[in-house]
Amino acid sequence: MTSNDTTVGLAIVTMDRFVDTVETLLQIDLTKFEQVLVVDDSSGEKLETWCETKDGIRYQRGPQENMQAARNQAINSLSTEVVTFIDDDVYCPEDFGDRVRSRFEEGDDLVAAGGPCPPVAEQTDYGVCDFSTLSITRVGTIYGDASTLIPEEAIYVDTLKGANMSFLRETLREIGGFDTGYGGHSQREETDVFARISEFGRICYDPNLLCYHKEKGDEFTPELFTWRFRNHGRFVRKNFGLSASVLALFMLFFRLCGSPESVYQLVFEKYVQKRPVPISKCILSFFIGVLKY
């Protein structure tokens, strides 16, 4: 539990998304945050120039490594009790800072909090599985989706969506921050953090912290699928051990639902949803992720 008048810092890490980042910043009342930081890995100076014209926004050049390294830079640069990470392409309530603050002041033994992050456009394609939870099993399988799950009241969960998550900053530093070893699109970088930080307290999923995520329409690529499985192999080996990794690989052929997708889900996505799913490469990538850790 934090003290009254909890200080909250907002951090946005971005790369080559000037318009999205500006839109995200403009629709939030930034005065509700004690500190606002933009960590930018862009090649140009357009966002830096814009930030210099805005009071209350601190701009930093990013580490030019990956999203996790940029997040870690933000953790070390801010000095607030709570650090809030939102993606550079989300829409949040104007008073989002106050909502985050209230959640941490009310939450007992809370180390992290976040909320639903559905797409802006109405989502009609939910796949073959749907759950009313956000959980991680003992072999690393993840159930639930913050893009679709909107509970009536706050619940406690095992993980959150990286586009909308807040932490006790010092606790996040204590566990070493984000793991820069996750490659590609950095999938599982946030799940890894929640698996580790949950040892220090509870994680709250609050519908009052709902944000909306823009849809780019290009998120389903063969590369994204293979990196998801490779990173998941790393995640399971790191947090649950080699035996769990072997069982998790085995379960891909026997479970129906969960994340990463089972073989049955991959077949459904490839042949029914017509997505470019390289099924054999996904399985191989999981194996590589386990071995490379």
C-alpha cells in the first residue's frame, strides 16, 4: 500500500510514431501526473522539437536497443512512487493519472495495476477461446486477454497488458526491471515482469483504468508469430524451469486454448482466419527460445 498523495509518473516509450505519440499525450490531463517522460528511439528530431514546446513533458533520447531497455531508462529517470507505462498509440481517460493514484492508494499489498485495453474499432474476431481471467499456469501458459476482458469490478490477476500497466517503481527496480533478452516485437517482456513482481504483492485489473488501443491492421505477420513462440520459450525456461518448458512444448499439441496458441488454434488461425501462420516454425521457435536462454 502506498501513502496518501501518492506520486505518479507517466512514461511513454516510442519509435518513429510522432502522430500517435502526440495524440496520446494531448488527450490526457498531464497535470495529474507529477512527472511525464517520453523516451524516444526515433531517428529524427520531430518529437523532440514538439516536446520542447510543451510544459511538463521531459524528453530523452532512447538507448537504441529495444522497448525493454527504453522502459528501464524511464524507471531509472523518474523519481515517483508509481510509474505508469502506456503505449504511444492508446486513448486514456483525461483523468487517468488520478485514477492510477486512487487505485494504488486503495489497494492493499498492491505492486502493479492496469486495466482493459480493447481496440478502438469494434472487435468481432475473438478466435476460438475466451476467458474471464488473466492467469499464468505453472507451465507458463497464459489465459485471458485484456483486449476482450472487461470485468464489472476490480479483480486480482497474474498479468496485465503492456500497453496499460503501472507499478510501484522501487519494487520494479528491485526485480531488475524489464528483461532486454526478449527479441523481435518484445512479446512476453511484460509477462516476464509480472511473473517476477508477483512475489512481492498483488496485481490489480481495474475496469476504471480502461484505455483504448489503436488498430494498425498489420499485426499478423509470420515474423510476429515466430517471435511470440521464441520469446515464450525463453519466458517459460526462465521463470518455470526446463521441466516446465518440456511440458509446455508437449501441451501445445494437447491443450485447446491459451497463449501462445496451441496447434489447434494455429490451424484455426491459418485456415479459418486466413492469417499467415507458419505453424512448424512456431513450434521450432518455441524450442529455440528454451535452448537459447
